[in-house]
Amino acid sequence: MHASRAGPALLAAAVLPLLQCGDSLPPPPVQPIRFSHRVHAGLNAIGCTACHGYVERGPVAGVPSMARCQGCHKFVKEDKEEPALTADIQVLLRHLDEDKPIEWVRVHRLPDHVYFNHERHIRSGVVCSECHGAVETMDVVRQVSPLTMGWCLQCHRRKQAERPLERAHMTECITCHK
Ligand code: HEC
Ligand code: HEC
Ligand code: HEC
Ligand code: HEC
Ligand code: HEC
């Protein structure tokens, strides 16, 4: 009797701290409207750069403008099989009608003293999923990499080893701290 009552409590006491430190990444923010990457990038196979057009051209990936949503949702107004999705689309259509931009909440944010550039990474063949995980399976985008200095350096050392001379600067402080 005693053992069976103590059992679950002990187990919880042992497991909880593990869960808490193993899962130290921030939870995803609450967005003003539900937007699913699984539906767009997964089920409907829309490419990442169709919406994040600046990744290949500039330092930031950029979150799509309302005009980008409008381009498709002029036509995509409902889902006959899934009423829940239709309700989400209605919220978007109201924003578009009222010309009210959606204020997306940032998911990833490096401290200001760190310099990061998407273009450099994409051009040298690093793919989105190496840093962001399988976004096309996520209903809500969340941070899956720690984004710590150790995490950046781990990959930079690995890539440096491939071309030591040309990439000597990849682990220098000034590369990431301007
Ligand atoms: C139909 C447009 C669309 C497509 C396609 C799309 N995204 Fe997004 N993405 C968005 C919107 C809108 C947001 C902002 C809302 C949110 O965070 O969910 C966003 C947010 C993100 C974020 C979080 C940005 C932050 O705030 O830090 C990442 C990372 C991301 N997308 C990666 C991807 C990747 C990788 C793909 C391809 C597998 C992709 N996206 C395809 C529209 C799109
Ligand atoms: C390339 C075309 C395309 C673009 C661009 C696009 N969508 Fe969609 N969207 C779709 C399709 C297709 C569906 C799925 C409809 C269905 O369920 O049959 C969809 C579904 C949705 C839904 C319901 C499912 C969900 O995610 O909860 C919402 C909300 C939505 N879109 C919002 C947006 C927003 C916001 C943008 C702009 C950032 C956007 N869409 C850009 C094609 C697009
Ligand atoms: C080498 C790692 C890495 C790769 C590869 C990468 N990202 Fe990112 N991404 C980041 C980091 C780090 C941030 C946060 C940047 C900041 O806060 O300044 C970020 C931020 C973002 C953001 C939100 C802020 C912004 O820059 O607009 C979006 C959207 C995004 N990434 C999409 C993508 C897409 C789409 C791809 C693939 C085409 C991609 N990323 C590839 C590391 C990466
Ligand atoms: C998965 C591997 C990977 C990760 C993770 C990664 N990088 Fe990189 N990074 C690269 C590669 C590859 C290059 C390009 C090297 C080249 O052009 O030869 C690069 C280039 C850069 C450059 C440009 C260097 C130059 O030549 O001026 C900066 C700045 C940079 N990374 C910062 C960061 C920061 C900050 C992080 C962490 C938030 C990070 N990187 C995470 C692989 C990575
Ligand atoms: C590849 C990119 C990269 C390189 C190279 C790099 N850092 Fe960083 N550094 C980061 C990132 C990302 C952060 C922010 C995340 C964190 O604190 O781990 C950071 C944070 C820091 C901080 C702040 C820690 C805090 O607690 O706020 C200091 C100090 C620092 N770096 C010093 C250095 C020094 C010194 C070097 C050279 C020996 C260096 N960094 C090289 C990416 C880099």
C-alpha cells in the first residue's frame, strides 16, 4: 500500500526536473491568427522561398506581406472537408477586407550583439531544416535549435575542417560579433 502510493510521487519527482531541463527551448508564441506550416508547406507543398523570399537575397528571411496571402486567398476561401480550417481562413479574409496587417510575433531572436546572415548560409548549401527542423510538419512554428554560441560554433568548426584556409575566419569572434 505504502509503496504503491509513494511510487508515482517518486517517479514524478525524478522525471519532472529532467523534463524541465531537457526542454529548455522557449515555447512557441501565440500568434494573432492560426497559420499552419503543415497545411501550406507540407500538404500543399508551397516552397519556403515562395513566402520567405528574402532568405536568398538578404540578411533576413522576412515574413510574408498580406499581399502574398491575398494572392492565393482571393481563390482559396474555404475547405469543404475541414470546417475548422475554413474558420481560420475567415479570420484571414477579415484582415484582408479591413486592410489590417497581421502582427506576427517573432519566434527566433538572437541578441543584438550577434551578427547573423541568412543569405551566406543558404548560398553555401545549408538547408532550412538544419537550423529550423521539419517546419513543413509543424502547425505552429517553434524554435528547435538552441541558437547558442556553442551551437553556432559546432557547425562552423565542422565546416571549417572541410576548407581550413578559406574558412579560417569562421570561428573568429569578429565574424559573429561586429
Ligand atoms: C504560405 C506562406 C509560407 C510558406 C510556404 C512558409 N512559411 Fe514560414 N512563415 C510564414 C508566416 C506567415 C510566418 C509567421 C507566422 C508564424 O511564425 O507561424 C512564418 C514563420 C516562419 C518561421 C519563424 C520566424 C520567426 O519569427 O522566427 C520560420 C523559421 C519559417 N517560417 C520557416 C519556413 C520554412 C523552413 C518553410 C518551408 C518548409 C516555410 N517557412 C514556408 C509563411 C510561410
Ligand atoms: C501559394 C498559395 C497560398 C499562399 C501564398 C497562402 N496560402 Fe493560406 N492556404 C493555401 C491553401 C491551398 C490552403 C488550404 C486550403 C484547404 O484546406 O484546402 C490554405 C489554408 C490557410 C489557412 C487555414 C489553415 C491554417 O493554416 O490554419 C489559413 C489560416 C491561411 N491559409 C492563412 C494564410 C496566410 C496568413 C497567408 C499569408 C502569410 C497565406 N495563407 C498564404 C494557400 C496559400
Ligand atoms: C544556419 C542556420 C539557419 C538556416 C540554414 C536558416 N535559418 Fe532561418 N533563422 C536562423 C536564425 C539564427 C534566426 C534568428 C535570426 C535573428 O534573430 O537575427 C532565423 C530566423 C528566421 C526567420 C525570422 C526572422 C527573419 O530573418 O526574418 C525566418 C522567417 C527564417 N529564419 C526562415 C528560414 C528559411 C525559410 C530558411 C531556409 C531557406 C532558413 N531560415 C534557414 C537560422 C537559420
Ligand atoms: C549547420 C551549420 C551552421 C550553423 C548551425 C551556423 N552556421 Fe554560420 N555558416 C555556416 C556556413 C557553411 C557558412 C558559410 C561559409 C562560407 O561561405 O564559406 C557560414 C557563414 C556564417 C557567417 C558569414 C561569415 C563570413 O564569411 O563573413 C556568419 C556571420 C555566420 N555564419 C554566423 C552564424 C551564427 C551567428 C550562427 C548561430 C546563430 C551560425 N552561423 C550557425 C554554417 C553554419
Ligand atoms: C559562429 C558565431 C560566433 C562566434 C565565432 C563567436 N560567437 Fe560569441 N556568441 C554567439 C552567439 C549566437 C551568442 C548569443 C547566444 C549565447 O549567448 O550563447 C554569443 C554570445 C557571446 C557572449 C555573451 C554571452 C552572454 O552571456 O551574454 C560573449 C561574451 C561572446 N559571445 C564572446 C565571444 C568571443 C570572445 C568569441 C571569440 C573567441 C566569440 N564570442 C565567437 C556567436 C558567436
